[in-house]
Amino acid sequence: MTTTDKQALETLARISGETGISLEGCRIRRSSSRFCLGVEHGDYNGTELFGAGTDRFIWTAFKARRDNRIRVFSANFPDDGIIDFESGKTPPPRSEAIADTWGRFIFGVDHVLLRSGLNPVKGMDALIYGNIPGGGMSRSASLTLNLLLCLLDVNGTKIDDPFQIVDMAQAVENDYIGSPCGQLDQIMILFAKKGLGTHYLPEKREIRHVPLGKDSDIRLVSLDTGTVRPGLEKSTYKIRRAECEEFAAMLAPDYGLTRLADIKDKKTYRSILDRHTQSHPHLCARLRYIFNAQKRFTRMLDAWSAGDIPTVGALFRADGRGLRDDYDISGPELETMCDIARTVDGVYGERMLGGGDKGASGVLCREDSVNPLREAVERAFPRAYPELKEKYAVHSLCLVDGITVFAYSAPGM
């Protein structure tokens, strides 16, 4: 179910009363989720990226303090209580003390800002509520960006280059938490614009926004399996990233490349497969996905711009097969959702979303197919996974701005 800003503010008002953290003088920063259209797992392999911000959000009510104390409470993790510390006095990076608390994100933000020389002189009080599912839609990146921007905001720190924000948000997860994420999630959220796709060109480190062709009938849908996905540092994502980096390093002396995305011509690609398939079949399979995904990418952008959604969907579906068969990053619950979606008229394409193993699958479909899709999932998924019948969810999504800031007003005013 979609949560409105009004409903989110009601939740923030409730937890304000429960925690004693006042909302008076607060502003609200709302950060979106994201839906990747291509290339999933392409960021750390060096491919171009394409996706959109979607309307599942994290809302943070925040205001500056006069001292350097940081106090943050999340309605989603009430058992952790108020995370309360002085700037600079955080647990060591990747320590056991942070492993099981969501507070590792605000600790990491403070740590990275200090390391970057952007010392938070002022602390902040903040209350958080979110409705982003726990897998496939980049909840951790949304939270990290939100907290980072809030702490910069209360200190009046201006960052002219938005990619510096991306770098710092990634550093929170990579260096402090120990999650080996790339930059796809941060980019797709920070730069997202309402109604537009976001195209990232890594060689130039540039963003362009791509309108969806006129008269297009499309809806993005996330099928949350209700499974609990471990952090990327504990998942197959970490293994796949290491494999791709290993193969790129192995190929570098002979082919002069730094990442697998550098392999773009078919002659080089065939040469590598001929030389290494017998000795390293799993690494060649990873390359096969990245090479073919790049070939699909330009066709997808062209189809999106033309409003040719059946083609966008077909390419999205082909990407899913590659992720399942060559990249070997999907999972049985994710593929069950995809199998169900393919039975529904008006579904153009489907595949897993995000880091893999668990979490959510994504669907591109006609708007009038959303309800039949929801009904099909309600019939079939609990039969396949009765233990998840109270946990799965279907999210119909709109394309939205990634970051929005507005003044807090009490609900009902």
C-alpha cells in the first residue's frame, strides 16, 4: 500500500510523542526508492546505467542542535531505541558493535564526513519512517543519502559536485559498514526526476534524463517476496563482484582492460570465451551476462524514448534470463514471482531486482494489468511459499523525484 506524506507525518508525530524528540522547527527530507531497468550489477563492472526513482520512500524529520550531539530514532526499528552519540564518537568501522543495528548508517555518515574534512560542528535530532521494502529497491542507499544530506544541511555545508555525495554515500556502506555496493543505487535515487528515466554515463560521469515516449501505457511493479535478504556483505552479490574483478584482472595484461564492461566488440569477446571457457566457465558466464546486457542497453534506451514499451519489457525479460542463468544471482522465490507474472496478460517483462538471492522481483506491465497481476500473485505465491503468505507484497510504482525537502506541518493543519 502506498503511504502518503500525510500518513508518514502522522507516524512521525506519533513517534515524536513516544520518544520526546520534538518536531517543532523540523524540516522533512524524503528520499525515494529506485527501479533499475539496466544494467543490474553493471555499476561495479563499468557499464552505463538506466533506471528511475519510485514512490516508496524514507521520510526524515530533522533539525539542528546547538551542540554536536546526534540523536536519531527510526519507527521501523523501535527496538534499537534512540541512537544517541557525539559526533566523532562512533564505534570502529565494521565492528561487531554495529553489525546488528540500523544505527550503523548514521554512525557511518558521521565517520565519512569527519574523514572527508567536513566536520559536523552541529549535531541534529531526527525521526525516521520508511516504507521501502527490504530487498531490491535500495532501502540502504536511500537511508544513507537521506541522513548524509540532513547532516550536511544542518551544518550549512554546500557540496557543489553531486557526485561527491554519491562517493560519500558509497563510502558509508563500503568502508564503514563493509557492504561492497557500487554506485547504481545512489545515482538512481539522488538524480531521479519525476516521470523521467535516469541515464548514467560512467566514462564522462554524466547524467541525462530520458523522457518516456508519448502515449506510453506502462506501470512499474515490485513483487516483494517477503524474504529477508542479508546485507550485500553476506550475500552472493559480494561473490559475484569478486569474480568479476578477478576476471578483469586476469584479462588485463592481454586485453588492456580494467573492467568487464570494457569488452564491447564481438571479436574480443569470442577470443576470451575461446581461451577461458574450459578453465574458468563460471567467470565466462559472468562476462556473457555483462556483454549481452550492454548490447541490450542501447536498444532499451531507444525503445523507452520511443514509447515502445513491449520492446522495453522484452529486453527487461531477457536481462532477467541472463541474471538467472549466466550471472546466477537470482533465487527461487524471485523466480516464482517471475513465473507468476508471465502468466498475466499485459505483462511485458519481469526479472529479479537488486543484489540478488532474496528480496523482490520487478515487472513492467500495462496499467490495466496491475490488478490482474496482484490477483495472480495472491492466488499462486502463497501456495508455493505458505510460510510467506503474510509477508509478501505487490507495489505498483510511479516515477518520482529522488530527493524532496519540505517544511514540517502538524497532520491535519
